[in-house]
Amino acid sequence: MRTDPSLLTGQPEKLFGLIRPFHWRLGLVGIPGVAIVLLAGRLITDPLHAAIAAGAAFSVGFGLSRDLLGQRWGAMAAAMTGMALAGALGTVAGAWFPILAIVSAGLAALCAVFALSNEDFWWVTLQVVIAFMMAGYFPGGLEAAGERALAMTAGGMVEIATVAAIAALLPTPLRRLPLTMARRDFQQSLAVAHAIRAALAVLLSLSVASGIGLAFDYWAPITALIVLKPGLHDTRARGWSRLLGTAGGCLLASLWAGGFAIGHLGLTISAIVVVAFTYSVQKASYEVFSAAVTITVVFLVSLGQGDAIGNAEHRLLATVIGGLAALLVSAPLPHRRPATTEPDRLGQLPKA
């Protein structure tokens, strides 16, 4: 029995198709700043704040593909400033869970509104929400709040300065990537409905994750906010994609950490490699992008907290909780926009 050669050549093509488009220039320009922060973190005796700075640099680096109000580095600067403020406020609010949960829900509602009106504002707001909920997991007083804000500002500034310097040396200007979708007429009723749903999804997932004592419980509400979409079918599809990507990322992170990322230096080098890959595939398959983000987050968290394999397991469980919460709030009254050929971007990460 002979095998059709086209079937053999088609499989690699399909696999490579999952990482296309591969924006290697974003990875090339974005990684030096993160690498500087990560390597500098090895020189200090405070791994927690070094990891915070690296995480901020990583998040700000995604602004490479955006601008804000026509300003090329505006999205990066706005994200850095908002994240630093949110980090400080979240640290203080985290001392009392009801305040943390209510403010998180309010910020999530605002993020959902921007998702339907302005993609760049949505992205900046999403970084602020994430920074606030992350900081709430590490509550402290004013001194701790100031230290977190300073670490995030330092990481963000290093990333912006490095990106701007490298971009200025490139022979071809580094341009923003296209928006996920074209502008639409703003629908107030839809915005209000999904602002409420986003708030409920975040409240529910954060409460469940915190209630069962899940490590890094903020991963659950972050998942819920990103997965939530107007229609139940869309939410389910996005949830499955994120779960598949996260599960694959957790498995790879565990295998990688157990086989290659031995010790702090090995984990640092591994994080640098994966961050570069993550920047490059942010417009590729959502499953691949989710897997890359998961590996990066697990490595960055593990640099500050240790136990990469255990962190991967908690990340997967948090994804399940967040996805189920999004489905639960979408199920009672699912609705959609009027029929359109354009994709919906509510809660959608940068992706073609």
C-alpha cells in the first residue's frame, strides 16, 4: 500500500500554519528589554520584585503591536503607567477581599465596554485589570504598594527605552499591526449587558478560586474576562481554544522545567526564549498563542515563587474555573450583535 506523498507534506504545512503569521521582528525588538530585566534580576537578592518587573516588561512589550491616539509608543506608556498605579492600589485593596473583588469587577466591566468601542483602550485597560488582580494576591501596606509600583515602572521603562532605541536603528520602520477588526457603531445596550456579564464572571471566578485556596487565584478571573463574548456559542468556542492552549502550555512548561530549565539560570534563559516566541505569534492561532503565554507566565511566576510544575497545574485549574464562569454568565440570556461578516473582538487577544 503506497502513501500519497502529498499527505506527508501536508501535515508539516498545517503545523507551521498554526504559528502564522510569525512576526519575528516583534520578537526581535521586544525581547532585549525583557532579557535585560530578567538577567538583572539574577544580580539582586529580591526574586519577587525582579519577577514583578519582568512581568511588567513582558506585558508592556505587547504594546509594540499598537499605538494610542496616533502616538507610536503611547499604548506602551499608558499600560506601564496604569499597571503601576493598579499594582499599588491592588496591593492595598488585597487586604480586604470584598473590596478587591468589587473593584476588580468594576474594572472588568470597563474593559468589556472598551472591547466594543476601542481596541487600543481595551488592551491598555486589560493590562490594568490584570495588574490590579495580581497585586491583590500579594496584599500589603503602603510600603509594599510603593515597592510593587516601582518595580513595575522600572520594568516597563526598560522595555520602552530598549524598544524605542532598537526600533530607531532598524532600516524599515516598526509599524503597528492591523486592528483585529474594523470600527463599528457603538451599541449601548450590548455594552451595558456585557459590562454586567464581565463583572459577574470576574466576581464568580475570583470568589471560587480564592475560596478553594487556589495558588495565584487571579488567573481564573483573567481567563473569564478574556473568554467572555456576546454569544454563548462564541464564549464556548473561545473557552475551548483557551483551555486547549493552556493545557498544552502547562504540559510543555512542566516538561521543559523538568528537563531543561534547571535552576534559576536555566529558568531565566527559558523564559527569554519563550517570551520572544510569544511576541512573534500574537497574531497566529489562538491556541498556540495561549500556550505560549501560559509557558511564559508559569516561568516568570516560578522565578519569583518557585515550583514551575505546581504552578502549571494551578494555571490549568484556574483556566477551567474562569472558562466555566464565563459560560455560566453567558448561558441564561445569550445574545449576539446583528448579523455581520466581521469577527467579534469582545475579550479577544491580539489575533488575526
